[in-house]
Amino acid sequence: MRVSPAVLLLVVSVFVLSGCAQGGVVEYTGSYVPLPPTNGTFDYQLGEPYEIDGGLDVVARDSTAAPDSGAYSICYVNGFQTQPGESATWLDERSELLLHDDAGQPVVDPDWPDEYILDPSTAEQRDGILAVMAPIITGCAESGFDAVEIDNLDTFTRFDASTSGGGAGIDERGALELAAAYVEAAHTAGLAIGQKNAAELADRGRAELGFDFAVAEECGVYGECAAYSSAYGDLVLQIEYTDALAGTPEEVCADDSRAPLTVIRDRDLVAPDVPDYFRMQC
């Protein structure tokens, strides 16, 4: 969804006067960053992009996919772990940027065994990671995306010294400084940026790190939706999955605590021509 500079300026003026930040745009150092709509149709298409009859208002897709030119398009970037298809490159060419256990072996995520853990604990490490990741964020903007979501913000909470084989774990300060650097990179590129999961960091994510909105997977299952809404208001995009619902799809949609834009999807986020496909817009 492309907006003219004149319209952006007008909307920013309205938002500044009203003190409201639910949709519209915000300004960062002279750049206008479009915020996602808080109503309409929403889909989460990280597995495979596809078209929806009648179109979409908001959609999230992988950074390797094309944005939806008719919708507010969010670009998925894995900011704290390697992507499966890129893990070998990280291991071969920039292994020093990965977290290593006490035996010197790179740490993998047991839930995603084809993803290595990035280690942003030092300024040198963060600079090295940003040298790789910032161009991906810029590429999202050049491709026509409106925003970026950075996955695995909570990695540092899951990989401390005890979980990394006794070696040095991820430093919280370093992880949050990397998150702030991603925010700056996105805003510099003219993109809004969403906090992905990590409900316990929602207040800090908005107030300290500068995230513009939240992307919350399964906040209904874990009772976390209120944490996001208290920090981001209606600027929360909620995804629930059919294999772990807090009730029936209808009950999930009837929950007063859910985000205005909530979609229920199949876990693998497949396209409509695949048998396991499921999509229900609340």
C-alpha cells in the first residue's frame, strides 16, 4: 500500500495533534514510516504467498517473496538466528558471529535444528551481524514492503550459559542493542518495524527499543494478548494455529482479548491448494 508524501504529511500532522498512534504514519528524523491498518483483512503467508479473493489489507511474507502491491506488506526477517537455507553460509563464512558452546561447537536451536544462534554479545559481534542483516532490511524496502518483522527477539532468554553447554550465553544487553539497531535500520529505510513475540518485552520494545507494532503468535494460547495490547494498543497482528487453539476457531475469534486483526492459520502456512491449508479471519 503506497501513500503519497502529501497524504503522509497530512496524516502525521493529524496524529501529532491528536496524540494517536493507531494506524497512519509516524515520523523518524524526517522519514515518514507507515503504520499497519488496525482493521480489514489480514493474512500470514510465510510458508507460501498466494492471492485472496477480494484482496488483503495487511499481509506478512518472507523477505525472499514479493510484497502484495495492494496491501500493507510486512517483510519477515530472522534477526537473531540463521535461516535454514543460509545456515551453511554462516557456518562456513562467518562462524565467529554464532554462539558457541563450551566445546567450541556452534549452538543450534533444538526446536529448529537447522538454525544456528547468532551471538550479539559484543559491539564487534553486532557490527558483523548488522553487516549481513541490514542489507536484507534495506532490500525489503527496495522490494516495496511497508514494514519488517524481526523474529526471535526472545532468543537470549532461551540460550544462557546453562543451555549453551556451559559456555558463554547470549548477553541480554547485547541482544537488545541489536534489536535497537534493527529498529534504526528499518526506520532509516522508511519501514515500520514490528516486535515479533516476546510478550514479556512488549513495554520495553515499544518505549525503549522503538518498535512500532507487534506480531504476536499464539498469544491467545499463552494468555499474553493483554501484554501486547497494553503496549501497542490496536497495533497488534495476532496469529493462532489450528494445532494449538484455546478452544474452537469460533471461540478464539469471540475472545474479547484478541487483537482486532487476528487470523487462524495452519501451522505450516501452506497455500490453498495444499490439503492441510486453513485460514479463518476473525
